[in-house]
Amino acid sequence: MSQTKQEQRIADARRRFARLMKFAAAASLVVTALAFLWFRHTGTPTPLPFIGAIAIAVVGSLMLTAALMGLVFFSSASGADEEVDKRDS
């Protein structure tokens, strides 16, 4: 089964988006671990609700940022931006 050029662009953009999200997930987990190591090193008390709040905040904000940035790249790479330009003219 042969893919059209547009389908190939979309498939490539999806693979890059998935790779970006995997990298962002790994990076956010590393940053969260480093934050907890810093708290431990400085002697900051870390009750369970504090740990949960920090983990949700760090992972959530980094993943949201990566997803929004990735969607901009996905839109450009998949050719969706070009389709909008064609409709306007």
C-alpha cells in the first residue's frame, strides 16, 4: 500500500511529536528527581502533600509546554499550515 506525499508528511510529523513527548516526559522526571534531591540536600522538610504538589507542578508544566510546542511543530511539519494558506486565497 503506497502512501501519498501528504500522508507521509503526517506520519513523519507524528513520529517526531511522539519522540518529543517521550523526551519531555523523561526530562520532566529527571527535573523532578533533581528537585527532590535538592530539597533533601538542603534539609527542606518534605511532607507527602508537598511532594505530590511539586511532582504534579513540575511534570504538568513541563509536559504542557512540550505538548503545545510540539503541536506547533506538528502543524508546520504536517502541512496543515499550508492548507490554511491555500483556503484563504
